[in-house]
Amino acid sequence: MLFNSPHFLLFLPVVWALYVLLKHRYQNILLLLASYFFYGCWDWRFLGLLWVSTIVDFISGIAMVRYGSKRLLFLIVSLATNLGILGTFKYFDFFTQSAAGMLETLGLQPDFVTLGLVLPVGISFYTFQTMAYSIDVYRGRQKPTTNLLHFAIYVAYFPQLVAGPIERTQHLLPQIKNKRTVRSSDIFAGIQLCIMGYFKKVFIADGVGSLVDRSCALYDALSATGLLITAYLFALQIYGDFSGYSDIARGVSRFFGIRLRVNFAQPYLSSNITEFWCRWHISLSAWLRDYLYIPLGGNRKGKFRTYLNNFLTMLLGGLWHGASWNFVIWGGMHGSYLTTHKASLRGEKVELNAPPRKMIAFLKWSLGCLLTFNLVCLTWIFFRAESLSQASSFIFGLLTLKSGEVSSQLAFAYLIFYGSATLLLDSLCYFQQSELPFQNKCPPIVRGLAYAVMLFLVVSVGENHAPPFIYFQF
């Protein structure tokens, strides 16, 4: 079931109407049943995998405390189960095909088995979420829950189940456990977040998506200018698509009195690559830092190990996105960017500072944003390309200033139109340091008119069909 489908627009009001009439325990039962129904609409068979992760991690958490001397064993059981499921469905064919390709270059003819399994939607997200719980219990940072209903909701909570944010136990589980009150402020904030999310997804992402698809299909006929504009348009598409989902998820969750963490904070207004990863897919960045970068040694074992740990973390973060060498290269490029930037800082910390006010600082910030955006767009080529050869041809065409047969005038017009809409929305949030572009201090008539215009554009300009969110494939 898609957020941008008629089915969801019927599903949500029905669930919410029942929810506000029920007491806390029955609200939780409703949330769990609604979450399983929501996920089962894709393929009910994958509910079994969700249940396995839920039961194994629930029992493992309790066992780690009850049998403290063997807590490492139960952590291994939890991690092996989750990574085993993820590895089988997402990476088995990738690694066997890669191994076969390497052996073929040596003149051998391997006959490896491939499974051809369908990737369960959202498996990477809920797997990381349940693993975080088990690791935190093992470290003693989280007491295991003894209520299976609460834990099952934590794993399957439908607003963020299939594409995040990746929630932490300490943030989400107490909100599930404790009684909730749905206030009018939650409803208003939820409506605003949903409108902004649908505007990003339906109007911006889907608006440029069809042109990006056509341009990528004809990339051999595009000039260097056309290739560059296509890369910029995809940057708008993936940001609008993914941050739009996160906004809708957070907005829908507010209707139930539950707050999800911010997952995007105007990432294209970052003046360096480290700041970019503090603003893009924040929940994944924090997960990789806490459960991969720091266990590898973080910055505690010298400069070389710090740089190596940064690079390995991003390399594995790229592989998390998909079983493809394109994603490995994408992660490796970001790892190289981060390593280079960390080396240039000479130990200084990067902070999310307030927006620049003075002219010199503003110009310096603008140049940093421009450079960072172009570096990120270069990596998006590998993220979007269907193969390494396509990505290589795309970049070769850019570097050689290739001439082309297909006009890029329409694509340029799209870039100006949708780019301006994205920049305006993000600038309002950035310079007000707010998650919403139109705050309460804005006159109600202005705020209402602005959201009415956004909603009108979603309804009138949006696609007739409902393209799935890009990150569902991860």
C-alpha cells in the first residue's frame, strides 16, 4: 500500500477514527493489526519474515538479561537471524554472480546456484531497527521489553516500516508503552507535514521522474549539458521522493500522538560533505556511526584508522542500499569525500551552525553548498545508473564535453521550475531553522494559502498513477 495511493487515503481515516475511540491497550492492538495489514498488502508471505525478526529479537533481549553470562550468545543468535534473512534475500545472488564473474575471468566455468528471490519491501529498514534494539540491550543501554505487543509495534509500526526513519528503541518504544493523547497541535502539525511530503513526492519527485527516466534511456544521445541537467534532475527526484516519504511518515504518525525523528534537514544546503551526511538520511547516518563506525574504532586509534573507518563505514553503507557494484562505488565515493574533508579539518569538529547572516560568510557558504551539491550529484550517477557501463559512459560524456542529438531545453526548463520550488521550500526551513516552511508566527491566512497552493499543485499537476517510492527497493 503506497502513501500516494487512493487505498491509503481510505485506510488512514478508518484506522484513525477507530484509534481515537479506543483506550491505550486497544489502540496498540489496532496499530499492530493495521501495520500488518499495511505491510501484507504488498505480499502477505513476507509477514512471516517480520514475525521471525520480532520473535527472535524479543526472546533474545530477555535472555541476554536473564542469562547474563551467555548474553553474547543470544546477541549472536539475534544478529545471525537478521543478517541471515537480509543476506539471503538481498545479497545471495549478488555475491554468487560476482564470484562467478571473477572465476570466469580466470578461465573457469563455475555453476553457482542463484535463488532469484523477490526482495521484501523495507527489509533493510526494519532489520537495522531490530538489530539496534538487540545491540543496545547487549551493551546495557536498553532494558529489554517484556511486552510482546509493544515490541511488535516497535518493529512493524506502519508509518515508518518500509522506508524509515530507522527509529531507536529509546525514542519509539516509550511512546508505544505510555498512554498517548492526540492534541490539536499534533493534528495541525501532521497535516502540514503530510502536505509538504506529498508536495515533495507527487509534485517535485514524480514531476521530474518521467523526464529523468526518458533521459537515462537516451543517455547516449544526450550532450554533456543534457547529461549534467539529468544528474541535477535526479538529485531533485530522489530528494523529493525520499524526504517526501519521511515527511508523510512523520505527519501520519503525529495523528496517532507518536513523534518520529527528523530524517532530512535541507541536505542540499550543506556547505561540506560531512554536514551533508548530518542532514541526509539522518537516521541511517546515526545508525552507521553508532553500530559500525564506533565499533570499528571511530577516531580513537589514530588518523589513519579514523580515515579508514570512515571509508569502510560509507562503503558498507553503500552496500546497504542495494546488491550492486554501483552502490558499492557510490558508498566508496562518499567515503573518499568524507576522508578528504576530515583530513582537511585537522581535528576540528563540524557543527550544524546557524545560517550565515553577513555577506562574506554567506558567499563562502554559498560556494561550499555549490561544490558539495555537485560532488553529491556525481555520486548520484552511480546510484541511478542501471549498470557500471552506463554510469561510466555517463561520466565519460560529461568529462569529454560530448555533443548530442537530443535537445536539453525541456530538461533545463524542468530544472529551473522544480529546482526553484525545492530551493524555496528548503530555504524557508533552513533560514528559519524549522522543520516546517510556514511556522505559527506566520499569519494564519498566509500559512493557509501557502498550504492550499501546495495541495492544489499536488492534486492538479501530479501524475494520474502512483509511482512507488524509490527507497522501497532497499
